Amino acid sequence: MAWILLLIAGVLEVVWAYFMKQSEGFTRLVPTGIMTVAMVASFGLLALAMRSLPLGTAYAVWTGIGAIGAFVVGVVILDEHINVGRILGVTLIVAGLVVLKLSTSADAA
């Protein structure tokens, strides 16, 4: 269950990052509101996941999901530039997340 909470928290991190961009420096009310709600929910779910997952693993996976998700949203929705270096960077993040997941004991699920 902790991994599911962590996954949802990571997705919400992507949501709040996207809406932070859309808020244009907190000058637009609706995107700022959505960002705030998603941010609070993301932190809350992360905190719940940390009840049974190690701090380092939970935080790294949460930020990794956010970084990868923000990268994908930036490329797909915001038409940001993509190149070999950026793809390599995201690939390394994914590899690191897989290693963390595999190295976390089964009793922390």
C-alpha cells in the first residue's frame, strides 16, 4: 500500500509542478489554487508512505517520479526541447529508481 501512496504522491508532484508553471509566478488564481491543493495532497501522501518506507527510498522515488513526469509533461504538453543528454539523464533517473525499489525490503510494502 505504501508504494501505491508513493506513486500517487509522485503523480501529484507532477500536477503541482505543471500548474506552478501555468500560474505564471502565482499571478493566475486558478492554476495557483490547483497547484496548492496538489502540493498539499502530494506531501500528505508522501508522509503516509514514509510510515513504512525508508526515508531515503521514499523521498528519492517521489522526487524521481516528479522529475521524470515533469520532463515528460514539458516535452509532450509544453513542447520543450528534447535531446540525447536529456533522454540520458531521465534514463539514469529511472535506473536509479528501479535499483532503489529492488533494494528495499519486501516488508516495507
